[in-house]
Amino acid sequence: MLDVRAIREQPKKIKERLRARGDNYDEIVDRIVALDERRRQILVEVEDLKHRRNVVSKQVGMMLKEGKDAVALREEMRSVGEQINRLDTELRQVEEGLEQAMLLLPNLPHGSVPIGEDEKDNVVVRTWKEPKDFDFEPKPHWELGERLGVIDFSRGAKLSGSRFYGLRGFGAALERALINFMLNLHTRNHGYTEVFFPFLVKPHCPLGTGQLPKFGGEMYYCERDDLWLIPTAEVSVTNLHRDEILNADDLPLKYVSYSACFRREAGAAGKDIKGVIRVHQFNKVELVKITEAEKSYEELEGMVQDASRVAELLGLPHRITLLCTGDLGFASAKTYDIEVWMPGEKRWREVSSCSNCEDFQARRMNLRYRPQQGAKPRYAHTLNGSGLAVGRTLAAVLENYQQPDGSIVIPEVLRPYLDGMEKFPIT
RNA sequence: GGAGGGAUGGCCGAGCGGUCCAAGGCGACGGCCUGCUAAGCCGUGGCGGGAUUGAAGUCUCGCCCCCGGGUUCGAAUCCCGGUCCCUCCGCCA
């Protein structure tokens, strides 16, 4: 959520900055300005009436105690009470409308974000290890996975439909090894605290992180219990401290969490239909930081480092891209993607997206910190990033480590998690 | 799923229609006092609006006793709806 005061004072500037995202929010901004104006008008009026009622009511109490008659005053206050009721009702409606409009505005892109339309305008910041040449034709992971009997697409679909898959044997073990490797790296070497919270959350959580109200169609929803399945652990973990005032000395909070992620992929019909790239349920290790306002960009760089370190240690060629304004997520002010090279597909695939949401989510969830003892609370900054998406990383390992005979060499860092296995199948 | 109990300031805890701008205690912070420490004394909540100022600030009003409605001249207190927590029973990995 943006600052209403900023919108009130500089609506033109806000409109302009939002336009960089490629959509026009002028109408919503205008609506906000009008409703905010009306809201403050009503406040002045109704607060004045309430003041009178308070004063007179006290007087009535005293008169009654002294045995005097207060019928005239009570009569007058009854009509004042009715006016207050009327204004309060209107105020509620105005505030409701204002809130709803505010929730529809995305975050403002940071000044360092390149202006652009879509992914073609993203900027490659750096590349780690150029894609290596194969002296044979590398296969895509779905072929490798099926041939080796470690990814089971057809039975995934049998149970749950399209865009669901299963793992067997070495595949399942590799998935588990990747999760443990990532969690250990981030907790032991990067200073994150591991947490594990429910996959089902109440509506205020996705509202706080920005998936709702606009993107409800992308999530699974359990109507009977009014619970949403998280599309990423960002939703549960960022909300951990909602409605709290944190101590600046305790910041930054750095969390890492494994979770399953659930996405309806409603608008993706026919896209990425092969393999494990775009599915309804996948595993992810997520990084979340809650920081002081001044430090969030520094922390964003650190988070990208922490996430890309996973790809490095796995020996996966990858590159970091800075998303342009048109490709930025709803809640984000600045985002870096990490993309690994898929030799079988001969293209880069996103395995992480690291975003600084500044105070956008913090406002929605009323997450604050006190800069110094006695100082006024400020909204915290929140960051999130994958560290990494596990299913896609597994696919990348299969594709990058495939041998001419179709076997897979296991990256060294994963061997301790797989009983020292060096190759699959063991020949 | 059934029955019952509860939610008050950082914490404990009183309050049952009008001196509640919430008693009292504990803690934290600031100040006074003081060889030092302790004790003692004084002060210190959040959100929003308005006025004033170049700004920090100051003044002022409203709201906040879980949340939302209602009754009343007046609600922490009464009524209705909801959320969460606890206890017992049932079911259960």
C-alpha cells in the first residue's frame, strides 16, 4: 500500500511513476484523492459534534445528580447523536472505498529500475559461468526424468490432473537433498533463522503481502474454512510479525523457510506445458528479510548473493537480471531474477526472484519498528527471494549434469545428502 | 462436533451505566536527589484530524479497555454478531 499523504500531496507524480509499470492507474488515484478529501471533511465535522456531546453529557450527568431537570439538553443531544450516526455511517463507507482503492495500487518502482515494457527490457547484471558445450545433444529434463524413472508425469496427472507430477526413488531423494542443502547453507553460512509455518492462511495474509485482492484467481482457496493455500512462503513468513512494533536492534530479521507452493496458473494455458517448470504444486526454499528503511537496498544485494550462492555451489551456470518497470511484480519496488541455463531446453529459466517491497507490504500488515528508544514507530521494509525453487533446480541439475549415456553425475555438494552417491544410476 | 470459561496499557490486575482524561502493583526509560549503588520523589501510551512554525516542536480535538454493530443524553461496563485463547468430553496422525 502506498502512503495516502503522498498521493494527496503529489497525485501527478504518483500517476507518472505508476505509469512506468505499463498500466494506467490515473482513475484510481483520482478516486483516492476525492475520497481522502471527503474523509477529512467528515472527520472535522463529526469530531466537533462528538466533542460537544462529550461536554454536554458530562453536564447532564452532573445536573441529574443534583436533582435538576435536563430534558432540554437530552433532547438536543439526541439530535446531535443522530447527526453523528449519519456522519459516522458515511465515514465508514468513504473509508471502505478508500481502502479498497488503495489496495489496488501496486508499489512504485525504485529509481534504479530500468524503464521498460516486459522481460525483453530486463538488464543482465552479471553471468556466472557461461553455458558449457556438450559433445552430444543434451536432453530436456522431462526426457531424462522419465527415462531414468525418477519423474512420473503420467501418474501425477492420474491423481491430480495436468501440471502435477510425482518423483520416485532417486528423484524424490534428490529433491529432499536439495531442500536440506539449501536450508543448511542459509542457516549455517548466511545467518538466516529457519522457520516452518502453515501452508493454509487466513485472507489477511495474502492481503498483507499483496496477492489479494487483485490476484485471488491465481491462488487455491478453501471456501468452507475461508483459508488460502500459499503460493509462496513469502506470504506466511512475511506476515509473521504483522501488527508488531519491532526493536531496531533486532533488525534485520532474516528467515529461511521450506514450503510447498500452490498456484492455479490460471492465465498460463498452454504455456510451459512440458516438464516441471510450470506446475500447480512445487517446493521452494524462501528467504525473507525485515529491515530498517535505510538498509533495505543493501540487504537486497545480500539476498541476491545468498540465493545465487546456491546455484554457484551446485555448479549451475546462471545469470542475474534486473527486472524493468514493466516486468515488476505488484508489491515490488525492485527485483532481481536468477536464471539458470537449461542445456536441454537451450534457454535460461528463472529459479529465483529477489524483491525489495520497501514499506508496501508493511503498511498493509501494519508492521513497524522503533528506530530508537522513544522514537515514533516507522514502517519496516520487507524483502523476499527464492533460495531457490527446488523443482526447477532439480531439473537444472538433471540437464546440466547429464552424461552421454543418460546417467546423471551428482554435484559434489549434494553427495553428503545422498549417502555419498556420485552418479545415478550407480553402474 | 458438544459443554463451559476468558480477552483491560510492556506485564500483572481492579472496574459491573456518569469524578475512568482506567485504581493499584511490577518493569523499562528520562529527570531530580545522592561519594557510588540502592531507596525515595516526579514524569513517560498508540492512531488519526486540525491550528501554528522554515523545520524540530508546541497546542488542540477525536478515536483506542479483542473486532464489528446496537441501546442510551452518556458504554470498558448493558444487548447482538464475530475472532482468538483456555478447560473438559468426543473423534483423530
